[in-house]
Amino acid sequence: MCGGATPPTPSPKTPKTGRTVMFPDSNTAASRVKARANAHEGAIMAQVLHDPNTVWTTISLPWYDGQQREMQITSDCAVWFHAGKPPLPIRWVLVRDPQGEYDSVGMLCIDPTADPLAIVDWFVQRWQLEVTFEEARRHLGVETQRQWSDKAIARTTPLLLGLFSWVTLLAHALFTKHPSSFHPR
């Protein structure tokens, strides 16, 4: 565990800029942190990704297409610093595709004791929800200018999400009955 703190519920997230992540110095214990001033986690993760000394473990992961996929991961603890907030121990995971079909992905979790495989699994499960809400925004207008008042949101959002769900279930049923007639654009 990093720093001995008990963090709140895990929340796997992709890194955002503007925050500083300090990685443990490779020559000391993981609980000791070497400061890297004003470094953004994306830049440091890119360094770890391209460092020839990074130790990668090849494992089979559940991936976006619903299949098990051979991927390489590396993980460690770090400390997340943000202006005006106390330091937070985190677990970071980098995932790369040795076949080069998928982009490498960096993930952060506020539970430094979390298993890296669990973090990847949470991220893949979360992605399905992200796609659903993005499609609802794009095609149904959820969270647009038409829904700036609380009353409008309360009236329309449940109906729009219900409509989206119904259309998705209908499309799935039609595809299941007639898979040969489905031609993607």
C-alpha cells in the first residue's frame, strides 16, 4: 500500500492534465517518493510506456470486444498532488497491446491496494456506460441547451433514456433474428 492511507471507494479514471503525479523512485522503496516538479501524469506515463527498462507482464484480459485478449500491463503506486488538496496515494496501471491493434491506455485508481487486473476490468465495464451516455447525448440531445432547467431534465431525460433503451433492444432482437441482413455503414 502507498503511504498507509485508507482511500475512499475505488474509481478507475483516465488521467487528466493539470494534476501532478509523483512516481516512486525506482531505486528506493515504493512508499518513498521522488518529487518531479510540475510533471503531468500523462507525460510521466508516456515515459514509463516507452522506457526500455519497464517490466511488462503479459496476461489475458477481458477487452472491449467481449473477448479475452493478450495484453501487457505494468502497475505501481504513486502519489497524486492537486493544489489545495491533501496528497492521495493511487495505483496506476498501463496497458499496451503487443500486436499494436489498440492504443495504450493509462488508468488511475484511488485505491492503491486494488489489483491491477480489477482496475482494468472496472475500466472496461465503465466504458460500456460511457458509450451509452455519449450516444444518448449525440442522438437524443441529453445534456444539451434544450435541457438547462431542472424541470426539463426531470421531464425528458427518463423518457429519452427509455427510448434509447427500447431502440437498442429492438435493434438487438432484429439482428439476432436476421444477422445476414445487417450491413454496417
